[in-house]
Amino acid sequence: MPNQYVDCDGHVMENTDEIIRLVGEPFKTTGHMNPRRILPSLDRFHTPRLEERKPGTFDSSVGPEKWLQFLDKMGLEFSALFPTEGLAYGQVAFSPWAIAYAKAYNDWLCAKYLKYNSRLKGIALIPLQDVPAAVTELRRAVKDLGMVGAMLPSNGLTPHLSATHFWPVYEEAAKLDCALAVHGGCYGDLGFNTYTVFPATRALGMPVPLAIAATGMIVDGVFDEFPTLRVGFLEGGTCWIPMVLDRLAREQEYGGLRIKRKPEDYFTSGRLFCSCEGNEKALAYAIERVGPQPFMFASDFPHEISLDNCLEEIDEIVARKDLQEEHKAAILGENARRFYKI
């Protein structure tokens, strides 16, 4: 077992005031910018919280200094940093604002985190609301800002992520040899935001959009068209993968679905990746179905864990009896290194 691990999915807590100062004209001179709500609601869930959040979680004070402490305490080689409020970025309808915000966010992330320490790796926002602008921003983020990839919103965009409308972005990512990651966490218009209990919304709102995105990209030929493209599906666990495999296989057999490969082959190709959770029983079965190569450890720091309990996440994987030791090593480091090409 390696003594240095890799985190495929951590988060920054955006400083809205700092990002707004980086937004170009005409937005910061309109007089109508509310710094507390510059992106749509993340989950559209309005039921008041009846219980207190577990102490130490979702720490809004976490910045680059605490992130470096976290890396050292966890023994992490690096962590890929995703947004928090920016998980709702796909719901931005006004493309000029999507373009302006992405540039400002990426500049802020680079200046505040990437330049602070090279072990903090940046995941860019790209304005998929305007595909040519998204291609340009992806190229800038990777080549000029040194980011390792970009986030694809799991929800909010039209048409579907798999549509040929977005293929220029996938072509550019393949040329740049960078990662793209569909990240869960935005629940609007999926039905789950109508629940009366938020944990139930989160329970299904995380994995289902990943299943939708992966299925679309498989059946619409994205991975066939771009054979070197690497796409991750993050923060929804692994339980959705056997469901997608079985349902697509059934449609191949009985429903007339025509795809160039068996569903399992896309997951064993070395180009689809998925974050996993240390205590999910489904992980062992997912490995049985497609092997260990897609699965990566994700801390989700500082959302669900704190500096005090962070080692529990890795210990859960290390202590498992239903995973082979070489599979644990791949999950805790090797797979994420391959995904981000670090």
C-alpha cells in the first residue's frame, strides 16, 4: 500500500467578493450585482433545516492554508479542486455572464490556490452555454493557468452533454490531453428537490445525474468519436454503474440499442473514471463488474469531513476485507494520477 495518496475531488469555498473584483465590464459597473447571489441556487431546496449540521463539516473558512494542512495530514500527493457554489454553474442561462464568471473564477482559483502550492490542482469552469467560448477558456485554463481539466455541470445545460453541439469541447480536451469531470451536486428539475427531507434529495440527486450523463455519452457516441478523451463522474458513488450496465445491455438485446461496444467495455477502456466512497458496499460489486481501474478516492473536503476526522475516509478503504490490496492502491492513488495525467 502506498504511503502517499491522491484526492480526485476536493472543493474550494468561493470568496464572492474576490471573484467579483475580477469580473470584467460591463457587469461590475451595472450597480445590480448582489455579491451574495451571483449564481443560481445549487439545490433549490427550501425546507428549513431541523437538525444541526455535524460539527466541523462544510467549513466556510477553509482557504489555501487549511488545504495544505489537510494534504499534509492525509499524506496526499495532490488534490484536484472543484468549486462549491459553482456546482450550479450549468444553470446560468445568460451566456455573457457565464463567460465572464468562468474567466473570473479561473483567474481567482489560479491566483489564490494554484500559485500558493503546486499540490493544489485546478479544475476550471468553462462556459458551455457558448461552445466556442468554452473551447477558448478550456485552452486558456490548461495552457496559461496550468489547470488539469475542467468541470462539466451534471445538470442545467441544454441540449444534453452528449449532443454533438458540445463535441468541439471534447475535441479540444482530447487535443490538450486534459481531464473533464461531470460533478454531482445540482438537483433542480430532477424531481428530488420536491422531497421534504434534504438528505433524501442529496442521496439520489448525486448519483442519478451521473448515470444520465454517462449513458448519454455512451449511446450518443462521444467515447467512440474521441478515443483518447478522459471523463470522470464524481461524487455519486459507484452504485449507479451496474444499473447503467444492466439497463443498456437489456436494450442492446431487446430494445434495438446500437452502440459499437458492450457497455462494460466503455468502463474498462481506461477513459471513464468514477469517484468512490470508502464505506459503500457497492464498490466491491462495481469492481467485480468492470475492474478497479475507473475508481478513485475522493475526500470532498471541506464539505463532509473536517481536519479532525479526515483520516477516517482513507482508513475505511484500507481496512476493507472485500477489496484486494492492489485494488486499494489503485483507488487511493494510481487511478487519479492516470485520470489527471500527473
